[in-house]
Amino acid sequence: MDFELSNMTWVEARERFGASKLAIVPIGSTEQHGHHLGVGADWIQAWDIARRVGERIGTTVLPVMPYGVSGHHKEFPGTITLNPETLQEVVYDILESLDRYGVKRVVFMNGHGGNTGALTGAIKEAREDFGMLCAICHWWDILMEKDLWGHPAEEHAGYAETAFMLASRPGAVRMERAVLSPTRQVDPEIQLVRAGLARFRDGVVRIPLSTVDVSETGSMTEAHPDDVPGTSDYSMITPEFAEALMEEVVDWMCDFVSKFENLEIPSLEASKGKAMKELK
């Protein structure tokens, strides 16, 4: 049977949900990604990773959620954003629907970090209300230890994100326009690291800003100029490299999803009862 929920009839969906208690929900955003990537980059990547996982191990994959919390990019045309409260309510409703069909484990393949707060809020509610366990997977967390020619995977419109787009939808990549720019500096002492983080003396401080405050292109290293490892060179992001990086993440996801489906954590009520018993 097809792994995509969109392609199933309701009868087939009933059979699928009856056979498995886990589903994958891909979610991203529609926001600027510099001069060289389409605004759908986050949801396209999330969808393609989820699709490949479903295709390989047969896990049910829901339709992708293409909008997210992207207010910090709104000054760049093409960005479509939701309020965090809106996204949290929508995600909770999705989880409530899945609970109705017996789904008790949900893996979010999330392509946009700005969604994390809303996803976490909805997941906590679903655990309390339905006893559902959910996991949030970010491809940049999966590649946390990977060094891409001195650049971390999490860079916005950086090497990794460009590679995923090249593997998923090459028609949305303008490689000849690709460039990584360090954050714009406006003060010699309060040094902007990224939109939201600044360095002052030996510490850091949170200063919530918009992307346009720190980058003219929107494609950035999300680092202070002193921390930028040389000039960006996207010629190394070949189709072969892109496909290998994609498969590395898909391999990890397949293994995790298979393990997570059988993860057992005591219910909240049981955990609370144990805590109270130990307190006595």
C-alpha cells in the first residue's frame, strides 16, 4: 500500500492506521532563503526527507504543512508567516485527529527552527490529553557533528540547505547567485552573531531582531565576521554530494522512526504517582 496518506482512500487509511501506531508529519515554512533558493526550501526539504523515509520503511506520511512561524523574515517578499499560537493550535488539531485513529507516536520532520516553540507546546498538550508521544527531528540536528568545509549544517541557505534543495528540487536552486554573508555589525562592542544573539565582552545576550537587521541578502552564515571560515564556495555542492548528504539524513531517520515506534515511557499519571510516592 502507498505510504502517502494523500493517496489513500478512507478505507485504506483505516487499514493503515489499524496496522501501525506511528505517523510522520512533515512541516516547514514559506520564507526567503537568500538570492539562490526558492521560498519553499524548508517545506520542500522536510517533505522530501519524510517521503524518502516513508518509501523505504513504509511508515505513513501525512501531507506537508508548508507554512510556519517566519515573522523574522517578513521584510523579504514571498515570506508567508503564521503566529506561533496559530501554528500550535493547528498542530494540536492534527494530533487530536490522529489520536482518533489510534496513532500514538508521531514524528515531526521539521524543516524550520522557528516552528519549534509552537510544535513543543502542541506536543506537550497532546501528551497530557491523549497520552501521545511525539518527536521533533531537524535535519541540522542530525548533522550536528558534521563539518562542511568549516561551516555548520544549520546555516540559513548555507551549504547543507543548498545541498538538500539540489537533491529535492534542483529547479528551485540558482547556484550562480549563491553567497554566504556574515552578519552586519552596527556597534564595536555589542557584536551581532545572528538575528537574536549578540556577543558582549565574554558573554552573550539575546536581542530579538529581524533577519533584515543583520543581513541584506537573507543568506547568511549566522555568525560574526571574525568567525566566518573563509569565503563561501558553493561549487563544492555537487549533485553527488547533495544526494549523499540527503541519504545520510534519511538513513538516520529510518533507524530513529523504527526505534521510536516502540519507545515506551510511563504515562504522566504514572510518573506523577511515582514522584508523589517517593516524596512520602
